[in-house]
Amino acid sequence: MKLIRTFLISILALLFFNFTTKQDNKPTVFMVGDSTVKNGKGDGSGGLWGWGDYIGQFLDTTKVMIENHALGGTSSRTFQDKGLWNTVLNQLKKGDYVLIQFGHNDDGPINDTLRARGTIKGIGNETQEIDNMLTKKHEIVHSYGWYIQKIVREAKSKGAIPIVCSPTPRNDWKNGKVPRNDTSYGLWAKQVADKEKVTFINLNDKMALKMEKLGEQNVTGTYFYKKDHTHTSAKGAVLSASVIINQLKESNNSLKNYILQDPKIILPAKKKIYLIGDSTMANNNDVNAVGWGVTFPAYCDTTRIEIINKARGGRSSRTFDHEGLWNEVKNQLQPGNFVLIQFGHNDAGAIDKEKFRGSLKGTGDEIQEVILADGSKEIVHTFGWYMTKFIREAKEKGAIPIVLSQTPRNEWPNDKVERRADTYGKWSREIADKEKVFYIDLNEIVALKYEVSGKEKVKIFFPKDHTHTGQDGANFNALTVAESIKKLKDCGLKDYIEVKL
């Protein structure tokens, strides 16, 4: 038995050795560049991604490893000055690949107190001697081409295979065309690649052609954001990566041997935002009664979040729970989802007759047994009890509740918009504070804005009655909600809101 055990241990050790050796022998695809290759930490913060975060999905990662060493804000010069290139160089082994893309930041000042990252234009041997105002070091600055050539030559000295890319195009348009950089950094990148006899990927021109085929309206807001003409969304990063892959397929570079025939591209899952409330939030299929939840997506980054409007006309906090509408939402909740909760308009209704939708006033634990129209019994709780239930059960699912007070009606006692600040707004705030969740006093914020706009303008917002807004009023309220979320401290949802304050 001892001999058998020793034999088995030897076999396992040999298998492990062979496995780790194979792993070590796998070539690595290294990427060096700026934020268009890796934005931030590469986690999609702000919805921005670099193509280096997605190119691995096009490659057979059972045969190659992927390491994205790009850093936002760097130029071909500062990437090396900061020691980032040496980190890659020290790891390189024969057969590895190095994808190189710089240029976006090389056009900055050569010497200043802010970034000091610019390079001399061109590919020549000119130099500029400076006392760097930022680093406080004496420095000799070279041309863009000199720095790219240095990376290429040092990679080749390790037996690695450099691939030079021209910088991604910016989402700038002139007469339906995307400007190229084929007389500057794109040209100089190609010249260095040709001189060193390495693969050149004309990412700038080929991606610009793809963008032009899609058209400006389809590109902006999908592949790039309106707020940023340089950095891509996840879809834009995939587009950039696909251009590189297609160019590699047409090259004689051996990296093409690792390209998957049918890659499955996985984009980040959208974060879900659920809206629960009444007709002032809901889609009522009525042009004269449009809830703000209908127009709210216009102020959100819907490439990253999905707005699911579960608000229902005529509902109070009580009936939304009693009819099973809350359970329907609750059962769909996932960790990280958001739930926007707004009730109050219908909670003041009759408790034990007619629509049977009123809740008990306040935030206490009082109850009232009610006989419904069909003869069944219902235990009715306070408004605050129902709101607490929604909040706690959402949190149990890992979701993040945001409580809003109800929208104000178009009523002007004493020339001031009616508030109900001493009832449902007050109770909404009390529950939000007690449960330590985000709160937006929508009632007060909108009322103040109405008073600034004046009665005549606000009257246009209410084409049907004094409670329900039309399209213009819904837009007004939705924008107010978006602005209010944007102001919430430490609320992750504000990163998905697209309004300027």
C-alpha cells in the first residue's frame, strides 16, 4: 500500500508539474496604452470601458493569457517615466505579444504643473531638456515616435511580438464624417511600425469607417456618451476590439491563430431600477395623465440601467401590497437593484368602503379589520407600516430603496402650491430616516419650482385634472427626480443619471 500511495503521489505531482509548465508556456497578450485601452480600474466606472477590457473575449484564453497594463492619463512618455513599461518588460518572454496604443495624451504640454505628459511631435530624434515642473526632476523629452520605437525594440529584444495601433477615433463629427489622425499620431504610429517591420493596426481609420456606417445618431449614446467624446461605452469598447481582431485576421501576425471563430461577447449586465407608486408615476395609457416614471428613462443611461415601471394607477401603499403587486416586484429583486417608492395620493381614501384603498394615518402599529365588498376580511395598517414593509423587504433582497414624497397637485391655497407636508410627506420622511434609506422630498422640491414657474405655466402641465400631469408635466417632474437623485450623497444610482446640475 505504501508503494502504491508513493506511486500515486508521484503521478499527481507529475501531472501538476506538466499543467503548470503548460500554463507558464502559454503566451501572454500584454496591452500598454492610455484610458481608451483601460479606463480607470477597468471596472466600467461611469459606464466607460477600454478596448483592452474586451479583446480577451475574442481570443482563446485556454491558449493565451491576457494582461491589460494600460493606464488612463498616460502618454507614450509618462507610461515609461512612471515605470509602467518596465513592469511589463520584466515579465516578457519569447512568444508573448504586446499591443501598443498611445497618442491621445501625447499632444498635451511637455512641461507644466498639471500633467507634463506631452511629447515632441513626429518620429525624429529631436529632444527637449526640461526641469519638470510636476515631478521636480531634470528630464530629456523625446518625440512620440522615439518612445513608441523604444517600446517596440525592447519588446523584440525579449523575443516578444509587438503590435502597434493608431489611437482610437474621437466621437467628433464634421459633415457626417469622423476626423482621422492620419497626419499626426496615426501616421507616426504607422511609420514606426513600418520602420521596425512589425504589425500595424489602423484602428483610427477602420473604427471611424464603422462609426460612419452606423451614423452619428446611432453612435452617440450607444458606443460613446454625449458627455464624453473620447472614451467608449462597453459597446464602443467591443467595437474597437473587433476592429483590431479583424485587422489581425488580415495580417500575417501569429496572434490571429488564437482568435475564436465564434466569440461569445458578454456585456455588463444592466442594473435594474424598479418604480412603485400610483398614477402620478405610472404609465396610464392616457396622453393627459402621464406619470413621471414614463419619461424618467430619458434622464438615465439606459445602456447601463433598465427602468422597470411597476407603478399602477389608483393604488395606495395598502392596495399595492394587498393586491400582490409588491410581491411581484419583490420576487424579481436582485442585489444591487434600486427601488423608487412613492405613495400618498390615494392613501387618504376611504378605508372600509368604496375603493377600499385608504391606509391608516401615521407611521404607528395601529390596525383596523375591514370587511371588503366580497365579504373577505383585511387587516389594514398605517401608511408608515406599508412603507416600512416595502423598504425592509427590498433591503432583505439586497436592493437599495429610495423613498420619495408624492408629487404636488395643481392647487394653490393662498397663492402657494399645496404641500401636505404635515401628513404623507412627513410620514415618508420619518420612515426613510428610521430605516436609514435615501429620501427625496419631491413634494417640496416640485412645489417650489412650480411657484417659480407661476400658475399659468403650471396649468399647462395639468391638462386633465389637478392631480395628473400631461407629457410636459411628466417631463418636468422626471427631470426633477433625476436632479434630486444626482444630489444624493453616497447614492450609487446618481452615476447612471444623465443631467447637468
